[in-house]
Amino acid sequence: MSRHALVGWPILLLMLAPSWVQGQADTAAGTILRVTSTDLLPLTGTWRYSTEDEPGFSSPSFDDRAWPEISTPGQWHILGIDSDVVWYRRHFLVAETLRDTPLALEIPLIADAHEMYVNGVRVGGRGKIAVDGTLEQRSNRPGVYRIPPGVLRFGSPVNVIAMRVADNVGWGGVVRPEFYIGGERRITRDFELQLMRRAGLCLAFLVTGLLYLVFYLGSRQPTYLYYALFSSLSGVEAAALASTGYWLSDSFIFNHILQHGPYHLFAFALTGFLHTFFELETRVAFWVRVVTIPLLVVFVLGCFSLTFLKVYALYTLPIVLGLIVLTMGYGAYVIVSSASRLEAGAQIMLGGLVVLAMAILNDVLNYFKVFDTFRVVPEGMLVFT
């Protein structure tokens, strides 16, 4: 098969209805949101929070004006918060015209367990948090929480959304930005579209990976094997970012492996592909493997030990993300050099790599709270493949 066939088909990206075109809210915590229609209103932005743990924090009558502000999405270890339990509160008004309209909340991935309240009434939750704040069961599965009749106040009275979030490794918080309030039908439709979009991405990657695995079995060319691995890892990650695994199993270990496992093999797969595709004779791929092995060991131990999970969350994961960025930089050097020599496939691959590098940079800056954007690495990987 021609080397040109290895570089992909970005048109599919345009068919998958990307959700990042929707706007994000970045209002101050003291600003009261106004729900005036059934349209999706983003709940991202600034909330008030407390690291104390009192049941009364869910009450709409509680005065939270002395609480500091916290950014959502945002994880505690990035925001400098050291606590096992954090309460969040956000105020909003609902127009009188919506009195007979069912409203709902679209909940993103929230680590690692949470309880959701509206005006003091629990409307949903994931995992299990004990009365004393102990995290008893982890679950990050997104979902839709319908607000029951009789809970909301309409017109001028203020409503309050309160979240009790628990985590004992340091990476707690609202992880992803798909966080909305709106009409129940529109919320449900958006949530289903999110799942279908990720499922489409996952399927595209996995089919591509399977195709090149077949090519490898027929030709025994290692380039095909590395490419199949890279594409398959991208597919698994696309599914994990939508927390699709939680619809198969609510096991934290299963979903932890599904989401974070691919991170540890991306650098290995990419350097292996580049070295075999361009027939390079360097030791970069060897040293990537040397660095990857101990990081992978910590990751595996973290699946069974809370101590190692904390080490992974606070130290290993940032190193892994840094390794991916460095590998992309090396990949850019290799592809640019090959393109300048007019090697087959290099110029087309360069365009895909630029898109992927921008997507990875976007997500890394998002992770470290440099700015808030939608995370788009799966889409960038689709363009590259």
C-alpha cells in the first residue's frame, strides 16, 4: 500500500457536529444567572466554594457571600485547594414563563464523587460520600439530572445550585466543561449528541486501527503496527473523555485504565511510527520506552493503591502529559525535516500534525488552567490519522 494512504481523512471531522462551538459562561460568582428560556445556559465560570462540610450548605437561605471563588471547570491540585470535600454554590433566577416547563442539569465529569442539590433538594449524584465526608465509592459518570416539580422558585426569588464534591487524591473538581441548565428536552438531546459524537470518533479510530492491523498481518511492516496502535489508543481515549466506559461498568479502576492508560503509550506509538515510516536511525524511540516504563508502573500500582494513586495524580500524570508534548515537538521536527526533503507523505502529514499539536497544546493549557476552552484532542487526532 502507498505511504500516502497512511495520512488521513479529516472530512469526517466536519460530519461529527463538534460541540465546542457552544459558548461558555465566565460570570463572576456574585452575578446571578438568569434562566429565561429552554436554551442551554452554561454553568461553567466562577462559583463560590468552601472546604468545610456542613449539611446546611445546600440550603437556599444559607449566606455564602463570605466564601471565596473557584473556577469551573478546574481541578483542585491545579487551583491550589487541599481538601477531601469541597462545597460549590451558584445562584440563578428562573423566568415566570418557565413555570410549566421541566428543567434539568447536564452534568459533566466531576471527580471523584458528588451530590447535587437545587434549593436544598438532592436532584442527583455519583459515587458515595459518607456523612463525615469520607469518599466511599468513586464515580465520574456524566448524566442528566431532572429538577423535580415544586423545587424551583420562579420570578424574583433566587434559586441555588449546590454541589458537594469529594476526592482523596487531589484531582477533585469539575473536570470537563459540558455543564448546563436548560429545558429538559434540550439538555437530554445535547447529552445524547455528546455521546453519539464521541462514539462516532471512537468508531472511526478503532476501524482505522483494525484496518492497519490487517495490513500489518499481511505485510509484517512495523509501520502499520505502530499506526494501528496509535489510532486504537486515540479511539479508546475518545470514548474515555466522554466517560463512555461508565455506561459499561461503574468500576473506577476500569474507567481509570480506559481514560489514563492510553496517555502512557501515545509517545511510544508515535515515535515508533515516525522512526519506521521515515526509516530513522536514532535512539529517541529507545529513550521514550525507558521513560515510559516507570511511569506506566506507577499508573498500574495506582489502580490498586491509594498511595500510588495520589502519586500518579499529583506527579506522574503531569510528567506523562509533558512527555506527550515533547514527543509532539520531536515529531514536528522529524516531519518538517522530512517535508523539506520532499519525502513521500511528509507534507500531508505535516498539516495533520499541526492540527493535532494545536489540539494537544489547547488541552494541556486547559488542564493547567492557563485558560478555559473545550478539550479537542480527539478531534485533532482524527485529523492527524
